[in-house]
Amino acid sequence: MSSKNMIWVDHEPGDPYPETDTDWAAVDALTDEQVHAAALADPDAQPIPRGTDEELAKIGLHRLVNVKKLREKLGLTQEEFAATYRIPVGTLRDWEQVRKNPDAPARAYLTVIARNPEAVAEWLRQAAGRRSVELCRLFAVIPSLHYPRKKSLAFCSSTSRLMSLMASVSGSCLGHTSTQFCAKPHS
């Protein structure tokens, strides 16, 4: 690329636009076909090809879901979208503000959400319900376990961490709390 044909301009807000020898009337008179032909002739300004996702992938391009438009189309706030689809709010904000782009699995997940948001939300609700039932069954079994005195402190500590983590996910299960586990006398 030759730098002798480039014009460098320092422009501050409020400054008048610099004079150039561009014939804007001639530019406005160009047809779409002429503009497209001119773009194809310039090796530094090739247009992005149109095609299917598979065709674009062959040349290393991936169509991205516009996360903000998707969220707004669904009528959800960032917090609601993040909670509904189990995406950290910070990650969602990074994607919306284009500080980061979703990786391949996230792009696939967002594509599935875009195609059928209600089904994805329902599947996640059902999965959370099954997980809560399974955890409640697990927590119902834990108090009946007997551990020797040596292991009681480690058991109480790890059970307490597990219970607080799971309580934040599924609420309290069958009335058990971490203090009930640790308060049980160990022989």
C-alpha cells in the first residue's frame, strides 16, 4: 500500500472538516454495482462474503449472535437474562459491550437460545428442579452417616461448605442446615 496516496488528518471535535479533492457528487452518483466493483478492486477493502454459516466457517469467519439485541428482543434485563440462562452477569456485560467475544461453546449456546429461548429456559428450570430433588435426597441421607471422632471435624467443615453452597442453589432441603449436621454428637 502506497502512503503517497493517503491523506492524514488530525481532527478535533468542533473543527471544520478539511478540504479534500474528493468529488462527492461523483461518489453519490455511483450505483451499488459500481461501489461493489470498486470495493472488489481494492485489495485492502474486500467486502465480507455472504453465505451460510458453513461457508463462512471454511474461510475462518463465524457469525456472532448479538447478545444485547437478543436480550432486548426477549424483553429481559441483564440480570433476568443472566439468571434465566445461567450466564454470569459480568460475562454477559462483557459480551454486550464487546469487551470480550463468546468462545465457541458460548456461541453455540447463544445460537440455541436465539432459536428457541422458551425451550432453553424451560429445560434449565426442569434441570434445576431435578437437581434440587436429588440434593434433598442426598441431604436426607447425610445426617444418618456415622463418622469416627477423628473425621468429625473434617466432616463438619466440608458438610457446612457443601450445605451453604447447595442452600444457595436450591434453598434449604428438608429443614437440614449445616449447624444441624455439625451439632450432631460424634462418638
